[in-house]
Amino acid sequence: TRFGLTTSRKLGKAHDRNRIRRRVREILRRERGHILEGRDIVLNPRRSALVRDWGALRTELLSLLPVAP
């Protein structure tokens, strides 16, 4: 599975965009074994990913991804 992650300038300054990218990449890294293989996925997070609780962000992201049963 390949992931693309976009963060536009609408999300804030560079340090905010970098933090969002780091948080989303870490969730994907930890959950990589549960996500179905053979897919190309592009993620475009919203600004709420910056302030959302880690557990809530993880749960929401995993609910959107094709997870293996």
C-alpha cells in the first residue's frame, strides 16, 4: 500500500503543517499491518488534525481506511 499525504497552506504555517504530517505518518506507520495491501491512498487532512486528541485522530483515520478484517 502506498500513501500520499498533502498539506496545503490553508492548514497554517510550516510548523503546523509539519506537525500534522508527523502525526498522520506515525499513525499510518503503527497501523500499517492492519491496512489492506495493494492500494494507493491519498490523504488530505484538515486543520482539526492539529488539535485533535491522538486517540480520536487515530480512530477517525482508521475508520476511513480499508482495514483488514
